[in-house]
Amino acid sequence: MSQGPNVKRLITQRMAQVMIPPGGGFLTGLEALAKPGNIGKVAREATDWVNKAISLVKEAPNNPYGDDDEVIAGEILRQIELKRPPSV
């Protein structure tokens, strides 16, 4: 799959979600970054997750986004933003 800006951003957002899960904080992030080999492992897992998510959208009946990875990743990012609580 191609990795344009939207796909890359979706991968990094997934990585952040895995490395600092809900309820985690700064220390959780530091521990995740300090663990040897963890960044590469999480990057591979996040890339696989994004590729699967994009593939599922492509295979969905009545898919309005076509087969453009960037368009699909952009819509997933948009949906994430819609569900994100407002900043304080």
C-alpha cells in the first residue's frame, strides 16, 4: 500500500494509541519509548492495522471512497477527530 501523508498520519496516531493507551500518561509514553525494540514493533503493528482497516473499507459494499488509500485514510482520520472530545 502507498504511504502518503494521510496514511503516515494514521499510522502515527495508531502508534500513539498503542504506546499510550487511555488512562496512560507521560510516564507510560516514556516507558514505551525506552523499551528496546518497542518503537519498531509498534510501528509494524500499527502499519498492519492501518493496512487492514484500509482493505476493509475497500472491500465494503457501497464503498464511497474507492480504492485510494489516501482518501480512505483521510476519512478515517476525519472520523477519529469527530469522536475526539474537545480540548480543554
